[in-house]
Amino acid sequence: MARLCLAVLCLIASSPCAAAPPGDELPSVFTGSARNKLLLISFDGFRWDYDRDVETPNLDKMAKDGVKAAYVTPPFLTITSPSHFTMLSGRYVENHGVIHNMWFNTTTQEKKQYYMTQFVDSYWDNGSLPIWITAQRQGLKAGSLHFPGTAATYKGETVKVRQVEPRFYDHSNETDWRLNIDKVIGEWFHQQDLDFVSLYIGEPDLVGHDFGPDSPERREMVQQVDRTVGYIRNKIQDHGLTDRLNIIITSDHGMTTILRDGLVKKIILSKIPGFSFKDIKFQLLDYGPAGMLLPKEGMLEKVYQALKGSHPHLHVYKKEEMPARLHYSNHPRLLPIILIADPGYIVNGVLPLNSNKGEHGFDNEVMDMKALFRAVGPDFHKDMMVDPLDLVEVYPLMCHLLGINPEINDGHLDNTKHMLVPKKNTGGENNNPEKKNQMEVLIGLSALMGFLVLVFIITTSFNMWKRTRG
Ligand SMILES: *[C@@H]1O[C@H](CO)[C@@H](O)[C@H](O)[C@H]1NC(C)=O
Ligand SMILES: *[C@@H]1O[C@H](CO)[C@@H](O)[C@H](O)[C@H]1NC(C)=O
Ligand SMILES: *[C@@H]1O[C@H](CO)[C@@H](O)[C@H](O)[C@H]1NC(C)=O
Ligand SMILES: [Zn+2]
């Protein structure tokens, strides 16, 4: 009798496992701790080919130890906040809503520059969650230092460990970079045991603007970046984290040289025949090669016709006729007319005030807009050169490395999986916490069912026994 009970119990208890799909999730239940840590570093404006005319021993060493992509294609608009929020969310700009570095209100005419926009929660929290919040919701510890979007609150939650740069911050100071790196690696990863940190460094963007991408100043800054990469990897080694920490180094966009006065005819909207600022309710101009206009009621067609074809290097689109590949059309924050200049040109309103030698913000198909992508760590292949990828792909890759369920996004893990060493048990899908929970519930239920059956059998046989005795 007892043997029969046991057999029945085992059969019932094990049936849900037998019914689980092949290649099932079971092993992951026992390998939750196999997840490695992840450090995402963005060097602002590091063009894909900046290592070609400078000695970069540390970046070269990292490529030897890890993965190097030919380049990464940023989303359009190729500027800081939109592109960084794509890194954090895996969504194109029209899907995440951080459409510009500047917050603006077309009714009040108010504009906030890059820094103040960091604190406008509703601007960032527009339907897409950055990876920090997703990781925290799934039980991981996340941190962020200076990364665009760090200051904002998303659905009531911020990245728990964070450092936002002061208002007037020197983004180029190498000593300060090292102090920040010490904090991220020594305190956040080592002492506080964080799982994921995003780290932002504001160069070589600034030298690219001020001196141009072909300047000796830019080459010198790339050497500073390279020393920093070496410093980071040494720090990681010193704290014994090399085998437990993956590093992804990438950037938000590249940089191209602006053609000089006298050599070219500048794009100055106020000088275009038939165009008048009297017809414009709100404008976002004088911000590099892209601009946006909100014409006054009934003036859209007039403004559009005046601008279209007015300069051989100015592209004029109604919002809805933007090329679909740019993914910069379908969002209520985008204004009805969008202007994009060809490489070398910028869009000026009344006066050509912008004297930058280098700019970005151009079409993301322009080679000078492509950015750096490198990765190294226990989950990456060594000495592997891979094809170009899109920046939207970095998000699903990071979620996979962290073993978390991604939010809806525009990338796909298939496009980066070849960078990773095959593993038996770990990885995003296998570590899928939701499925793990379901499995635990299922196992619990089967145990309960088995117990009830056992109680039933014992009671019945006891009653039978009582009856036969009585
Ligand atoms: C812009 O300002 C108007 C008037 O104050 C306000 O009604 C509107 O909600 C604001 N829009 C945004 C996006 O803040
Ligand atoms: C995103 O912002 C736009 C305009 O600012 C607003 O109309 C829309 O409701 C927001 N969407 C979400 C999901 O927050
Ligand atoms: C760089 O930063 C360090 C540490 O914050 C500071 O002591 C130093 O004065 C800075 N150097 C320059 C040139 O500003
Ligand atoms: Zn810039």
C-alpha cells in the first residue's frame, strides 16, 4: 500500500516537469548566481575611426581580448540625449520620445538647454523604461554616473545609485575621470556589489566641436581616452573583477568637419527668398545641422514651398514624409517641418553664430556619424572582429548579459549573439525570472497536489481499515 502511494505521488508530482517544453528552463533555477556584472561606458562623440591616426595601445589590447565592431550606427537625431536614451532603451528616437537635447514648449516659447533638460522628468519618462529601472524591478542593483537620463524619475523610480554632474562641470579633466572610475569600480561594483553601471564621459565630443575631428587636439584627446581605457581595465583587475565583469564601450555619434566661410554658401533661413520668420510660431534652429519649425496656422504650405529646393545642401521634409529609415517622424513632439543639412553644413536662423569646427546631428547613414563599439569580458569572444551593428541592438544584448527580461524594443539579440561565447546554463532566456517564477509555482502546486492525494489515500485506506476492523 505504502509503495503504491509513493508511486502515485511521484507520478503526479513529476508530471508538470515532464510536460515542460524541451530545452527547458529548469537548469537556470540552480544557476541564478552565474550572472556576470556589466559596465556600459559611453565616450561622447567618439567617431568609429578615431583610432586610425593615433596610437591606441589600450583599445588595441581590448580588441585582442574581446570584440570589436567595424562601427555602430547611432539613431537619428545623431545627438547626445536622443542617442543615449536609445542605448538605455533599445528604441528608436520616435519611439522613446527624447527627440532632442533641448526641452521646449511651443506655446510659451520656453527652451531648456541640455543640462536643465536632464531634470524634466516628463521629457524622459515618455513610455520607455531605461535599463536601470527594468533591472531594479527584476531584483538587480543598478548605478549610473553622468549618463544622460540619470537625473530623471521613471514611473516613480530613479536609478538607485547615481551621480549627476554639477551644472558647470569640466568634462575633460582626466584626474576627475579617474576619480569617477575609482568610484564606479571600487565603491559601486566592488563594495556595493552592483550588477550594472552606466558611465558617461563627455569627450572627445568637446574637442571635436572646438577644434574639428582632424585636429591634433582631437588626436591628443583620443590618447587620453585610450589611457582611461587602460586605467579602467587595470582597476577591474586590481579588484579581482576581470572574470566577473563585462565591459561595453560605445558612443552616441561621430563628428564631421564644418566647411569654412568663403568656401561654401551657408544655409541662413532669413536670407531665403519667400521665407519669413513672421510665418513661424516656434523654431528650433542654430543647433547644428538639423532644425525644426512650427509654422503659424495656415502657413505650413507656404513655409515648406519657400524652403524646399532653396539651398542645394538643405533637405526639407514635412514631418510625415521623413524617410522611414530615420525613425524620426512618428512622435507628437516633432514639429511639422524638419530640416537636415548635408555633411559640412549647419542650419542657421538669422545669423551664422555657430563657429564650431566640428558638428554632428547629420543623417545616420553619413559615415562620419558612425561611432565606436567594443566589448570585453567573460561572456564575449576574444579577438573577434564583427560587422557593423545598430545602436538599438546594444539594449537587448545588455539585457541578455544581465539575465533580465527586456522591455519592448527595436533591437534583436540575434544581431549580437555571435559575439558571445556559448554557455550551457546562463543567459537571458534561460535566466528569465518570470519563467523561473512560473516554474517554482508549478513545482509548488504539484507538491501540494501530491500531498492532497497522499492525504486522500491515507484517509481512505484508514477508513477502509477501520471498517474492516469494525
Ligand atoms: C506648454 O505650456 C502650456 C501653457 O503654459 C501648457 O498648457 C502646456 O501643457 C505646456 N506643454 C508642455 C509640453 O509642457
Ligand atoms: C509623450 O509625450 C507626448 C507629448 O509631450 C504626450 O502627448 C504623450 O502622451 C507622452 N506619452 C507617454 C506614454 O508618456
Ligand atoms: C582636475 O580635477 C581635479 C580633481 O577634481 C582637480 O583637483 C584639478 O584642479 C582639476 N584640474 C584642472 C586643470 O581643472
Ligand atoms: Zn556634441
